Amino acid sequence: MIVAKVNNYEISIREYQAELKEVLRSMHLEEANLEVKKRAIEQLIDGYLLLYSAKESDIDITEEAIENRLLEIKLKFASEEEFNDMLSNKGLDVETIRTRIQNDLLISEYIKVKFPADNDIPLEKLKELYLENPDSFKTQEMVKASHILIKGTDEASKKRAEELYEQIKSKEDFDRIAVECSECPSNCHCGDLGYFPKGKMVKKFEEVAFSLKQFEFSKPVKTKFGYHIIMNTGKKDSIMADFEEVKSALKTRLKRIDSELKLIKHLKALRSKADITINHKEL
């Protein structure tokens, strides 16, 4: 069954389903929606157009490069037999794998050669982007917290956490009870969880930790893990990173964007000249 045709090349339902699985995996999704299906077929179309252009170019891939990549794949399996079993289960053979490797390497080399990034990015441009986009270079606000955890969400767990809370009058009390009574592995460090930004912890835990003053501790807070008594032990405000610290990373990012934009422009030109038909009913 054919799901799309690009010039004289027909994209089979098998190719499409394999690509769909990869897109789902990369997007951390279980089921395919319209966006996922569209991305899968578009990537297959782009891949064919790039492969055709690469084959028309003077770029060549050596047998040594193919064999090295094949070896890398084989090393992911416990044995040659396990590798062959995988091929058999998927209805593949070694020559098919070698062809795929050759095509992938050919496309990668074609992109690298034909769309090199602009290495000559003026320092003034980097500084301009840095100053115009301050939010992109800000560190996240972070809080340091310790906790005493009583596992379980029933009344007995709640009562135990409340009893411990009543015993805490100082940081020293908190540290001692964390070591003696907390049911979290962090108890060996007085309940210390280190620094963390917003979005890292369970929402309720995070809200309380960020609302406390330094060395202030909370009443028992219920989460899916149990009841927590939380103490704020430090805070790091959001600050703008120094230009010298981000200059190299910013230049690398701009070079990658420059290369990607050249590739996108090239793909648009290839698509405009290609005869593309998609059988949407089969997606």
C-alpha cells in the first residue's frame, strides 16, 4: 500500500509506520494525532528529496564508514545471534541495514558539505543578541530545602507528621528529627534535597518550599509521597549570566540556526520542483 509518492519514488505504508513510531518516541507520545502523522510523512518526503540530491552530488561514502556504523549497531546487542534475531523479527537482512546506513551517512555528509554554518559571526552581533534577549540568559530562581517525610497519606501518617512538627522548635531540632524519623533516603543528610528550580518538585511541595523564609519550616504538607515537613535552607535569585560565560554557547547556537535555515530554504526549493502526492486516507 502506498501512502505518498515523490516524483517516481513511492513511500510504502511500512516505511510510514516505522517513521511514525520514531516520531512518537521522540515526542514522548503514546498515540498519533494529526500533528504527529503530518510530521512523519513530511520527514519521509524531505528525507527522500535530500537523498536524491545527495546521490546526484559528488559525495561518496566509503565501505569503511558503513562497516564502522554497522559495527556500532551490532555492539548494542549481546551477541551476533541476538542481532540476527532482531533482523528476522523485523523482516530485514544485513544488506537492507547496510543500504539504510549508507543513505543516512550520505544525507548527513551532504548537509554538512552543502550547508556549512557561518563561522564569521561578529562579536558585535553576539553582544546585540545578548542584550536584546535578556530573559534567554537568565539563570533560574532556585531554593534549597530539607524535609522530613512520613510515608503514607492516611490519618495515621498525618498524625505522626503532626506529632513530629510539634517537637520542632529550631533548626537543630529539625536536623535531629530528620535523621532519626524521616522515611526518605535524604535522612542521612538531615533531609537535605539541595537546590532546585520551579518545576522540578511536586507542585504542592515546591509552592511551600519557595514561600518559606530561610530556616523557616512548614506544617505537614501532603503529597502523593506522604506528609512532608519542609525547611527552606537557602535561595538563589534569578540573575543574568555574564556575556563572557555565554558567548561561546551563543555563537554555537547561531551557527546551528544558520545551517538549519539554509537547509530549510533548500528543502523548499526541492519541494517546489517535485511532484508530491499524499494519500491522506492512509495516514
